Amino acid sequence: MSAVRLLTAGAILSAALVSAPAFAGADSGFYIGGGVGQASVGDIDGGEGIGSIDFDGDDTGYKAIVGYNFGIIPLIDLGIEAAYVDFGEPDDGGVKVDASAIAAFGLVGVNLGPVGIFAKAGMFSWDADATDGIDSYSDDGTDPAYGAGVRFQIASFQIRAEYEYFDADPASLDLISASLLYTF
């Protein structure tokens, strides 16, 4: 009886050890993709000479993504990602803001088979122009960015839904988006 248990335990352990590296690396590698969604710009603090602007505008935004998923731990996704984000041209009460950014993130997620959840944190370098039809203002900077989302993967294709918050010093920017990614 103990020999049967020993053989069964050995078979289960062998199957787990053989399948774990394959499972861990299933989503690993370089990926590229793009997304589209709703970009929002919140209140703007223009500082001296400009003051605060009660702004609440949104527009269609888009992003281009490139990244690498390390896939070294079963059930855990670890990766790095860079993105170009265009926030469109949100308009509120005659004030129009044109903002874009380049972002770099570290990602961590839980891989639950074809479905997973993830969070990311990083930095973004942004450039924004605002106009009220008479005067124009321009600003740029580098600030923290955060995000979270869910993903669904079929073979090398991944569909994501995510929320990203870009903590620009004079304003808040966010993007709710759906993206399609391809892993090489």
C-alpha cells in the first residue's frame, strides 16, 4: 500500500515539475499592442500668474504599447512596459487641453489561466498645451503613474481592460482603455 502511495506521489510531483516551467513561460516574451479609451483631465493648477482652473474634460485617447513579460514564476506575471499615450484634446468651457506622454511601468499580476489581473506603477514624461481661445499655456514634466486591470489571453493574443492614473503636478490625467496585445 505504501508503495502505491509513493508511486502516486512521485507521478504527481513529476508532472508538476515538468509542467510548471512550461506554464510559467507560456505568456513570457516581448509584446506589442495598442489601445483606445476615454481620457480625462481634471482640475489644473497653473501656478502663479495663471491660478487654478476648474477643468473637467474628456476625449478619446489612445496608446501604443511595447513590453516584456518575464514569466519566471508560475501563476505570477512580472513584466516591464513602455507606452506612448495621447490623451486627445479634452475641452471644458472653452478651455482646450492637448496632452501626451511617454510612460514606463513595472507590472505584477496573477495569472489565472486565460484570465488574469494586474497592477502597474512607474513614471511618465508628459507635455501639455492649453488654450482658452485667447491665451496659450504650455507645460511639461515627469511624474508618477499607476494602473490596474484585467486581461484575457488566447494563444499569443491578449485583450486588456485597464484604468491608468497619471499624477501630473499641475493636473490629473487618467485613461480607461481596452487594448489588444500580441506576444512574440
